[in-house]
Amino acid sequence: MRSGGWRPFWTSLLASLLVLVPLVGGTVLLSRQQLRAQLRQAARSESGVPVQLPRTTDQLTVLLCVSGEQPGFVLAYLNASQNCVHLLGVPAVLTVPFADEQAALAQCYAAAGPARCREALMQVLALPEDTRYLAFSPDVLERIASRYGPIQIGFSGALTEDELARYGRSRAVQGISAGDAHAFLCQLQADAALSPQRTAAARAAAWDAFFRQNAELLPTTLPDALRGVSSLLLTDLTALDYDALGRTLEFLANNGAAVEAQALPGRWNAASGTYTVTDASRAVVQTFFNVSPTEAQASSFKEP
């Protein structure tokens, strides 16, 4: 009788634990997220920056440009209501309208700068009217990114093993600085044998790693870093935009935002060196701005 009486006790105890442990674990996780948010807001208050709580309506679309002989382009879409960071690598050889003719996006940048590139892309792709642009030199990019340390990245999602081997790299994830990453991406971009979509995917993957690995630091540090080098930037971001950027990053960090990186598809003519927009390009851009968080996680860039 005594041994039989213990069985209901242990059964009840086990059932209670099965209910309580997930509840306690969830409460602890939520408390930690709230504590991190409070600490970030406290840090902003102490630095003299007015604290504005993140809102689900916060969002920002920015054309990111890195200058140089091989300029690079990535569209970044941060949306609090969708709880996502979407990154779209745009090939530098993409054909866009320029001066009543057609030119590569890189040529457009060299001749007229990032503002004209933004306008040209808006003519061939359905970008939001409030799309901003932000351009910096490789040195300024490294200056901003160096405070976060090397990014851990593997380019196997964008390049094949043989393609990586040509540049002395493997499929393994490894740490790389912003400067070294830019140099590697420029090598890829200059390789005429490599599809522009592959090089654009590799560039998007680098930005993907940056956003993923520094999600908790970016809300309080990235807007200030950009303000600190404002005289060295080419941008139409305003003071209000920097505030919106901080709030949006805060919301995304607090809610474990989905990060998606991919490259703009198109028609590649290796003989002429042209890359043109297709229906597939337009469809990807439409999805880029409307996909839900769960779909974003499921449709991230796959290995070639």
C-alpha cells in the first residue's frame, strides 16, 4: 500500500513540472528581453538622446552604396510591423535609365552619385517613394563597422565550393573584417566569369551577417556612429530618419526580427556584360517589401 501510494504523488509532481517549467522559462526569457530593452533606453537617456519608444509603424528603406572602382549596392528594408530586416543585393552592372540612355548602375553612380542611382532604380523597380540613400567610402565603412569586430560569415549560400576555392576560401564560417570583406567582394565583382547575381548574393550575405550578429548593439550605436561621420557620408537621411532608424532597430532587436538576404534576379548577357530587369526581378522586389516574418525565414537565400 505504501509503495502504491507514492505513484500518484510522483505522477502529479511530474505533470506539474511539465506545466511549470515552460512557464518559468518563458517568463525568464521575457524578463531578460525587457531588461535588455530598459538598459538600452537608459544608456540613451544618459547620453542625452531623447528616448522614444519603438512603434510597430516604424520602417525605413535605404539604398546602401559603397563607393570605389567596384561600387556595391544593397537595398535594406527594416519594418517593425513585419518584424523583419530584408536585404537585397543589387548587381552593379544592372542596366538602368541614365541621361536619356541606358547605363550600368555602377556607371550611374560614378557619373552622378547615389541620389541618381536611387532615382534610376525607382524607374525600373517598384521602390517606395520615401526610399533613402546612404553612401560611404570603404574607409568610412570600416571605421563604422570596426567597433563591432569581425563578422562571422560563410559565403557557401552564394558561391559554390569551386568558386570559393579560386579565391583561397572554403565553405567554413570564418571571421572577416569589413575592409577584408569589401576587398573580397570587389574581387568577385571584377570577375567577368562570375554571374552578377552570385556577387550580389555574396554582398547581401555580408550585410546579413552584420545585422544578425550585432542586433542588440545596433539600436544605440549605429545611429550615433552615422551621425559621427555625417560629414563623410553622401545621404539624404535626416535627423528624424536617424531617430526612426534607432527606434526601428530597437523594436527589431527586442522581438527577434527575421533577417532575409537575397540577390536581385535578372537576365545576364555575358557577351555584352549587361544585366537587365525581368518579370522575376519585379516579383522578387514585390515580395521583398510584403513578405511576412515566417515566410521570410522560410525563403532565405538557398545554396546554388
